[in-house]
Amino acid sequence: MNYFDVALTTDVATQTFAFIEVSETSHTLFITLNRADKKNAIHPHMVNEIAFALQYASNNSSVWTVVLQAKGDVFCAGADLKAFMGMVGDFTSSVPKPICEVLIGDLLQSFHKPLISRVEGDVYAGGFFFLAGATYVVATNSIQLGLPEVKRGLFPFQVMASLLKVMPERKVVDWCIRGYNLPVSEAQQFGLVTHICEKEGMDNTVQHLINELHENSPSAIRLGLEAYRKITNKEGEHNYLMQMLQKTAISKDGQEGMLAFREKRKPVWKGE
């Protein structure tokens, strides 16, 4: 898992991050999505910062566990389409450009240490990469979990691939093609969420899980997760699925869906 020159990722404390916050304590690295005003929507620059922090954690033997969390009422609303079109605005970040393109699905599937997603806000679309790619997902019982892409003429190709690794196939397909909000209790039943708690109990639940993990050998866990990823990952799948997303986005229905979403009206589908 080297998206950057290893020598550049030996320290995160001196880095300036524009879209995330990073802190480290007691063998745990905390990564906080910090775009609350944009519903923590992800874009290439933000993904690069997350990749940098995860590579630091991956290469640093003092980091045994990573907790991924977010500011604001929405944990992650998926992709920031304006930012993907180059409309990011000015920002200050010391994170270097990666050696190669970082796809969020591949990034999380190549991380070999326990990753806990602490979910206190709603999750939509591409935000599910952070749940499906985590080792554990601790969520509050009042959040919304939605896949609305088909209502906008698109399809969650890469998210589908990630969800299929933790949820039953028929449920994933149904969710993707109907685009509804999934109750948290069902998300736990089908394997996407591992722990449900009240918001007031989140700190205790996450810390208890960290304490349990840290009682065991971090080396054995890392090698075990590396083996798990090796036997379950399909090489090149996210590149293919990104191409399928681009193909869908330029279709007539894809264009109509996005236009209708911007104009806040019901789309008129052509099936083309």
C-alpha cells in the first residue's frame, strides 16, 4: 500500500491537511473527515489526504488501530461532483501528489490494520466505502443510510462491489436498484454495521473495542488482515467499475437525472 514515496509518509504531525484532521494517541490514529459544510463529500484531493494518513498508519509499527470519524450531521454524502470536475477552490495542504491515482475502494481494501468507522451522521452513496471497507462499523441508531444514485440516472458500481464483500448479494442488488434508505437495524442484520449504540455511548463503545483489539498481537492481526484481503480482493475491479460509472454518467438518462436533481424536479427517463 504505497501511494506515496515511503520517506514522505514517516510523520503526519507536521503535515497540513485541508480536508481531514489527523491525531494519534495510545497506538490509535484518528482520521476525521473535516468538510461538514459540504456534508463531508469526497473528492480526489480529500481522498489523497486520507491515503497519506492511511499509508502513514500502515508503515508505522506504533499504530495498531485506525478510527475514521467525521464532523457534522452527515458522515459522508458521497462524491463531490463539482470537485471531481475541478471546482474545488483554494486550499492549503502539504500532502504531496500520489504516485498513482487513488481509488477509495482500492485504498481501503489494501489497508491491513483494524479500521473502525465511527458513524454518528447520515451516510449516502460513496460514503459507504468507509463502512464496507472498515473492519468494524460503530453507528448510532438514528442515522440514515441511503443509496440514491438510481434516482439521479446513475448507479453505485464501486459501492456495490464493496458492499458485496460484507452483505448478501440479493440485498445489495435490491438496495442499489431501488435506492431506498436502509434502517440501521437492518444494516447490522445484513453485516454492514457491527455495533449499534446511543450517541451518548459512542465513546465507550469505540474505546472498549480498541481496548479489546490492543490486547492481541498487532503483528498477527496485520498479517491476518493482509491474508484476508489477498484471498477476497479482485484485482482491477474498481478501475473497471469507474469506467462503467463514467459510461452511465454520459448516457441520456444519466444527463437527465443530474439535470433534474439540480433543478429539483422529477426526472423524465428515456431508457437510453
